[in-house]
Amino acid sequence: MHELLLFASVPAHQHHELLQQLAGLTAMQPCHRLERRLIFKAYRKPGLINTRVGASQDLQGNEMQRLNKMLNGGMFYTQVVGSLSEADFGAQSSAVPSGDPDAPMSGIVPGEKNETHSYTYENQPWKLEFRDIPEAGTRSAVTTRLMASASLPKGDIMTPMNAWGYSFVTEYVVEGDIFILNDIVIFLHRVLHYPTESPESHGPRRQLPSFQQMSPLERTGSYILQASITVQDGGNQEMMKTASQHLFGLREQLKSAVRLEQADRLSLDTRAK
Amino acid sequence: MSDSFSLPLRPVSEKRERPDPLPVEIAQINAQYGSFRDVTEDSLRAKIEADKNKDPWADEEESDKASVDEDTTERLDQLYKRRAAINQFAHQAHMEAMFALDFVSLLLSKHTPRQAEMSMSAYLKQVAPLGSLNAEIVSPPPKPDSAATDIKTVSRGWRMQNFNAAANKLLDSANRLETEVTSETKYWNEVLAVKEKGWKVCRLPRERQALGVQYGFLEATPIFRDRGLAALRRTNDGSLILDKGLVPPKARTVRVRVRSRSQITGCSKRRPASDNAESVESRILQARDTVYEEELFHELVREARILGSQGVTTRQNLVQFPVSKEQEVLLDLVDDDQGSLFEDEGVSSHEHDVVADALAHGIRILLAHAHRQNLRRRTQPPPPLVPKRRQTPEYQLLRPVMAYLQHSSQVRWLESLFKDIHQVLKSAGITWDFTATPFSSLSLKRANNELPKVETLVQEFLLPYESTFAGQLVAPQSSFRVKVRTNVTSPPFGTHYEISVHMPQYPDVRPPNRIGLQDEAAFVLTHFVLLDILTSITQAKRSPLNGSKQETDRRLTWDTAYPHSGELLALSSTGLCKKMKVSLSRHELTVQVYSVGRIDALDPSPADQTPAMRSQTWKLDGTPGQCSLMDFVAEVSKE
């Protein structure tokens, strides 16, 4: 699948107005979205022998070729996305803390807060999202990149990800609103950071701090407007053209409000060096 | 702005101090009317009247009027003549202009010969040599004073006239502006009134300077969605009119009729006419209703086309579908005013008015539900773009309605069948009961937190319908259960009966898996009840009704011989053989007892012991005083 994107930066003071405008344009109420995103980095497992380097007269089978390509291909950062609700923030973890001294907060009787709402890390659904570096040298004024998504098992994601050769890097939260205009998904969002903790954790948080403690990555509190279309077959030039035309149409419609443009290719680089 | 500010626009006309001298007046009168003798009061009055009536363009009009009477050839002739005259005048003007040009050129040729030569005509060049004409400035003789005052007066008069004209124009435009402002105010007040009622007022997309009101449904099919916008135009007096473009302004509505045995027995009610049909509000409402009704009919036809296999037929402006063998439902789109004409025509009774009304409401609710589904679909993240266009599936409008009607008619039929059998058996003294749970599949309390309550409510009716009938049979431990399922959305289409019977006596007898026909289902069910009765007859001996032990001993023992044809055999101790045939239908239960003969043929049968064929029939209405089946059996069992 391919993804065509246009971005715009929205200053904080324009945010509310733009929400109204988008709601009018798309004739729908904004769909609020909170996502925690975990960044994983692919690494080569030590001890992996690269079979048959150099001139081998053996004809490699198709399967073998593919496997080799998979094992020795480029390494990428990938995202694991889990959707949240507002109530998940600052909620007591309902999972029984085992050997984790940080989990129970002092002064709170266990089970008292559980009745209201609890965030269960074990039940958190996840989705793996892979994004390639945007295609280079395309003359059209949209960002185009290869993408793939897959749903993952619930709960602890570290074990399967480690088994697949990914190590946890960091995590953040994305907060924003989604609008749908025909085939275009308009996502007006910003990135939130967790409050810095003294012990640097080496895995995803099992409970979330209160929402007020989250600090935006961009200090001014500005938002990013992202308009995207996914195309099933990126090789189909006609479809890609239609998709970018749709995006240009949207750009024209929003011209008086925001300036949608292509993103810098290298800033969306997902390759792991 | 205060209106106290006023500006005199008309020139102040001064009264002349000194009146015209009489001699001048007399001279004028003499010049105008001739001698004073001819001027009388009457002739002057007549002249004033004539002047008043006379139109400045009257002359031309008269000639026009005259020309109207002439026939076409003359008119054509005249046309040519006039054209010739015009040509002539033009030529003359041209010639005169040329003369003037020649003259000026000749005059100038004295000073600038080369330039002047270029504009001279060839003839003049031949005739007159260049520079042969000269001009000198002569000082004109001084004009007399009287002429100077004349000119002054005339120019003053002209100026006065012009001022007056200008003032008139200004005042006119002020008036015009005022009326314009009042009408604009009226218009905008009405627009605001429309907006305050909650209608969405916006600019028209194709005509940016016009206002429009949106009354349509955002989730409708695009053609109907786009029709939900009409311009709010202003008439000259400022009142608001709703301009729907080319769409006819008639109100239309979908009418539902029920036809039983080719007679219309029910018709849905018309929309109540609005009491204030002329107001903008009611016009908007009417337009909205009409667009909804037309979309409804459009979708009905679209859905009817895919339901051809299920007996739904479409005509140009009619959709009809069968409910049962003798009943069908007709849906058509009629004009509102036409509806009143047709209302009583062909309607033979109002028996099914309620049904028709309910159907009419039902399909409208279903369309609203489809709109909600569209909104839901539209606001979900879209699937990736593929070359094939996604097409909207047909809405479920007819299908749930058809399913409901079919199902309820089938269930009612089954219930009546059971009631009949119950009645027959009751008159035969057998207690047999059943419980009916119509529409057991509908559970309106089913909670679904993700969907709004309205949608869950409607959603229930889009699922296949199911009703269950269950009951104990006469024989102990036997029970039956009938499930009626109607499904029109996915195959298998139609209504099916699933019958399951628990009969320990006939463990290997199983009803067919799925029965689609009523007759077949009735046959299977009565057959099972028959088998059950046979069982209870064979078991009757073991549980005597009220007989003493001696009596019981003397009774015959009935054994099932051919259970599926309802035949029992009994062998008496004397070797006499009796055959009992039980037959059951929904109307009656008949038991016939024959004496088959003796198995031991050597012993002649005593006359009193050969009973004639005995038979007993229990009817539906249950004749009072009849003995019960068990009594009858007990009686015939006596040896």
C-alpha cells in the first residue's frame, strides 16, 4: 500500500477555528483520537550468519532469495500504535504489580480507584505500522511513501517484538482529531511527551501519567495537519494520480486557512543506520 | 442617519418682478391664433383638453396603427421603401460631409498644401488649383442688446430645465433606493426568520452571490443530496421565494396500498396539508418532504429490481410485492393534490388502512436508518483506494418489510393450524397444548453500547425473523418444537419451518430438515400428532381411565400395525381381530374400527360379537355431549 500525504503546521491559536472549518468542510464532528506510539528499532541479531556471500554457483531458490532479502535488507524503525481513551490517563493500573516497586502509589488504597476506571496494559490492543522513507525524486508535490499496517496481539508487546528483532527505543503520545473527507483522512494532531522520570525505563509504560502532565513536543502548542490517502496498488499510476489530485483539491479548498505542502523527505526517514 | 437633514434640490424659481408688457402678449396671441375675434373661451378650452390628451408620440403611433392593418406584401413594400429612404439620407449625409471636407481642404491648401491635398477629392483637384481659396477673420457686427438678452434668457431657461431634470432624477433615485431598502430589509428579515427556525442558510456553490437554504439530507444519494439546496430569491417587493430550479414545485409522496383478492383494502394516509401553505417555512418543509419521498421511491425501485426473484415487480411508477397468496402491497409515488382525487377511487374497504400506514411509516424509518448507516460509513476511515469504485449497496427498505409481513402471515397461519388441532383434540377429550412465541428473535433489550439506541432498535428488524412454537405431546416425554425463520436478505430466501420432535416411541422417525411449503409443514405436523395419538391409544390400557381392574382385564390391547397410515390392530383373547384407523386433519379427527375377522377361522363368530363398523368423528366445533376419544377407545376395546 502507498500513502500520499500533505502537511501543514497549525499554530495553537488557529487550532479551534480550523477545527470548526474542517467540521464544516467534511460535514462531520471531529473524531477525537489519542494514541500511544512506541518506537522500535530493528537490529541484527548477533550470531546470524550470512549464508552464501560471494560467488556461489548454486542457483538460489525463490524462497531462499526472499529470505535473504528479508534478513539482509535495510533496517527500519517501526511504530507500534495503541489507541487510548482520555480516562486511561492517570488511571490506576489494574494489573497486579509484581516486583515493580514504582507501580503502587502511596496513599491510595488499592481497589478504591479501580471502580472508576483502570488502564490495563495487558488489554491494550496494538497495531504495527511500517512507513518507508518517502519516495525520492517524484515531481508531484505530495509526499508518497510505502506503508503497511498489521494488528498485533494485545498486552505485552515487548516479547514478540524482541523475538522479531526489534528493540524498544522510546514512546510518545499523539493527541488529535480525525476528519474524513471522501477518501482523505485529515488528522489534526500534536505529539505529547511523557513527563521525564528519573529512572529511564526500558520498556513501554504500564500505566500512564495524568493527561495534564503530558507536555507537547512543540513548546508553542502548535498542531500538525496531515491529509493522507492510501492507495492499494502503488504501481497503478492512474490511481496515484487520482489520489494526489484529491489532495490538491483539498489543498485548494483549505488555501485560505492553511497551506498544505509536501514534507521534507529526510525528516521522515525511517531507516535505521 | 437622521432624516432631519434635507437639501433643496430644485432650483428656486424667482417670481419675475415685472410682468410681461401687455403689447408683447397681444402680439403673441395675434401671431398664434390670428385675430382676437376667433379666440373664444370654448375654443381655448377645447385646445387645452386636446393638448392634455395628446401624446407626444401620438403621430408615430397612429402611423404604426395604420401599418398594422396593412397586409404583409404592403408591409414588405413599405419596408423596402423605408430602407431606400434611409439609404438616400445616408448618401446625402455622406455627400454633404464630403463637400464639407473638400471645402475645408481647399481652404487649408493655401497654408499646408501637402496635407490638405491628401483629403481632397480627385474632382476638386482637377477643377480648382491648390491654394485658390483664402479666409480672413472679420469682426462680426455687434449684436443688438435685444439679441443678447434673448440668448441670456434662453440659456437661463435651459439651465433651469436641466436643474429640474437633475433634481427629478435625484429624487427618483432616492425613492427607488428607499423602496429598495425596504424590500431588502424585508428580504433579510425573512432570511433571518428562516435561519432562526434552524435551517442552514449558505451561499450557493455555483452562484456565489445568491443565498440558499439547505433542507435536504446530507447522507442521501448524491443526486438527492444535491437537490436538497434551493436558492432564496427576492421578488421585486422584497418577499422571499424558494427557487428550486428546474424541479417541479409539486409535493409528492409515496403511497402504500394493500390489495386483497384484487381489491384495494387499505391505503396509507396522506400527509396532512399544512395550514399555512404559502409561508416560506412550509414551502421549505414541503420541499424537504418531497425530496425525501422521491429518494424513498427511488431507493424502493432500486431495491425492488434486485428482488425480482422474490416476486417483487416494478412498473414505471409502481412497486408491488406479494405478502401471501391473496394479498399484495403496492407502493407508488403520487402527487399530493392528486392523492385526494384517487383516495377513494378503487378503495373498497378500509380494513387494512392500519397496515398500510404502518408500512408507510416503516419504510420511512428504514430510509432514515439507511441515512444513519451512510453517515457511519462516511465517517469511518476509508479503505485504500482501488480502481474499482465502491458502490453503495441497496438500502434495506422493502426486505425487512416483506420479511415481517411474510413472517407474520406464516406465523399466524401456523398458529391457526395449531389452534384448530388443539380444538379438534379438545373436543375429543385430549388435552394438548402449545406455547407460541412469535418473533422470538427480536429482543429489543439487547444492549449495544457502541450504537445509539435508535439504531439498535431498527437493527433488530433487519435481522432474520424467527418464531418458535413448542409444546408437549399427548404421550408423556414427547415434545415438539417448530421454528419458523424468514430471511429475505441472504439466501436461503423465504420462510422455512424447522420441526424437531422428541418421540421416544419412534426414535427413528425424523421430520425433514427444512420445510419451505405450508402444506408440507401442515402435513408433517399433523402426522406427528397422529403418531402421538396412536401412541397414547396403545398406552391407554396401561393407564386406565376409570375402569375397575376386571374391566381392564377384559379389554383388548391395541398395537400399532401401520403407524404411518394410522392403523392399529387388536387381538382379542377369542382370536377376534379388530382394526382401528385413526385419521387426523386440521378439521377433524376420525376413528374407525373394523372387525377384520378371526384369525382362528374355525370358530364361527357369535352374532352379537361382530360389531358393525364403528366410527366416530370429532369436529372442530366440538359437538357437546360427545364422548371422548379415550372413552370411545375403551368402548370399542370391550370384547
